[in-house]
Amino acid sequence: MPQVALGSWWVTSDEAYQATKLALQAGYRHFDSAWNYGTQSGIGQALVESGLPREELFLTTKLADMINCTDAFSDALRQIDEALRELQTDYLDAFLIHHPASNECNLATWHALEQAHRAGKVRAIGTSNFCVAQLQYLIDRADVAPAVNQIAFHIGIMPAMLPVVTFCQQNGIAVMGYSPLAIKFDESDALLRADGFTGGLGTKYGRSGAEVSLRFVVQHGAVVITQTKSRAHLQSNIGILGWRLTDDEMAALDAQTTPSGFMADNAFGSGSCIDYGVFLPADVKDTFNV
Ligand SMILES: NC(=O)c1ccc[n+]([C@@H]2O[C@H](COP(=O)([O-])OP(=O)(O)OC[C@H]3O[C@@H](n4cnc5c(N)ncnc54)[C@H](OP(=O)(O)O)[C@@H]3O)[C@@H](O)[C@H]2O)c1
């Protein structure tokens, strides 16, 4: 699985099309989408036009949130077929439940993902924003255990997030880290781009704050998913694999509690598992575009 992926949250499908084309030129082969983002079509079109063999690409996408659990199984199967059609492919490399609902609803949805996996439509099935107890519930009852958990992963959030990362690593669940720059909801967090929260490590290594922040994620063994429309950022972001932070530097960054990022007050920040379907009001869902 390519360790640096291009994300597509908060961009239009046309912008995702353009960014995917640029990213392919820069060497990206892993693309992250979701039903909620509305970017599957743009990404799919750019990939088809690239002419690259399908096996060289890695496509991750995610299910829309299940507010009403009654149709979870059929809704999930329908959305997988829709993702295949929009991405113009006959299989997905990873398909994830985007946000946890109740455990019962997660399991009903999971059975649909297992069926799609058995049918060869999805190679790896997984979760996103699941905490330890929610993962354990699935592991205890599923035929196919989650292969991936995609979670917020950036400097400042690790005291809350490391238990989830450790659990995943101990249970053979690959971690995909999103929002590595932590900047969507709090402009003060934009400093992650400018070496402000990296203790000057960017200056030490001749890298930007953004590069240190992304390097931090992959050095934890996680995939890093970052989003950019800039050709220069695409190139610097994929260049993070050829150097290392020291163990002491990683430990210092792990202990940091700022910037908090937008996940700070939710499931991981409060230490409890959240059922997004119950707790996330419609207007908040609109604001967050989830
Ligand atoms: N599973 C989930 O619930 C979930 C939630 C959030 C995100 N995600 C996924 O993860 C992806 C990444 O997360 P994200 O979109 O929140 O944010 P992000 O990658 O942390 O930050 C993106 C922002 O950083 C800027 N940026 C990127 N590279 C930069 C660089 N080298 N230097 C300076 N600025 C840089 C981009 O602007 P420019 O265009 O100017 O570069 C953009 O505004 C999403 O697109 C989505 O695919 C998943």
C-alpha cells in the first residue's frame, strides 16, 4: 500500500480531477475519497485518462454515514457499486465505514462490506474514526477482521490517539493518518505548516513544518493522507520518505498537546467512543461536510 496518499476532502470533483492528474505526474499512486466528498468521479476520470495499469493504483474510499440503521446492509452494497462506477474500476483496494454509528449498526454495515469483499469488489475492508472498543466489538463478531482504520493523525493529538494506533498495530490493522496538518477548523493550527509546532525541526533538517508533520506520521508506520492542489506541495509532500527524525524527536512530538486539531473534543479527545450517527446534529454534519 503506497504510504503517501492524496486526499480529496473539501475540494470539488473538478479540483480532484486536476489534483489527481498533477499527483500522478508527481508519482502518487494512492488516492483517498469518500461518498461524502463527491470526488470519486473526478478522481476516476483522471485515473482512466492516465492509462496506468489498475494494479499500479491504490484506491481508498468510504461509506456515507448511516443515520438510519434499518437499511445499513443494502445501502452499503449500493454505495460500493456506486463507488466502483464513479471510480471506473471493478475493484476497490480499501473501502471503509467512514464514521462509527452504534455497535449494532456498525456490525450490520460490516456484513455488507464482508459480502463485497467475498465477491471481489473490495480487497481490504476497514473503518475510519473507530476507537478501540468499537474495533474490538467488530473483531469479536466479524468473519473478516478490519484491515484498516483511518484516523486523525498529527502532532498535538497523539496523547489521545496513540492508544488507538497501538491497538491497531497489535491487531494487524493498518493505520491511515488523515489531516496531518490539522488545519481545517482552526487557523492557528496553520502553524503546523510553518514549523511553529515542530520545535524548529524543519529548520534543523532543511524541511518545511509541513514536511516534518507528514514525516512524523509515516515514521509511525502509518499511511499519510494529505490534500493539496499545489504542484509544489504535491512534490514536497511525497518527498518525505527519504529521511528520518530521531527517536527522541519522535517522542517529544508524541507528547505534544498542541495544536489540538478538530478531533480534540470528539471520540479520541474525550477518551470515549462516539456514535456519530446519534451525536452529530444535521447542521454540524453539514458544516463538517461529513
Ligand atoms: N476519514 C475521515 O474522517 C477524514 C477526515 C478528514 C480528512 N480525511 C482525508 O484526509 C485528507 C487530508 O486531510 P485534510 O484535507 O483535512 O488536511 P491536510 O492534508 O492536513 O491539510 C490540507 C491543507 O494543507 C495545505 N498543504 C498541503 N501540503 C502542504 C505543504 N507541503 N505546505 C503547506 N501547506 C500544505 C493544503 O493547501 P494547498 O492546496 O495550498 O497545498 C490544504 O489547505 C482529506 O483530504 C481526506 O481525503 C479523512
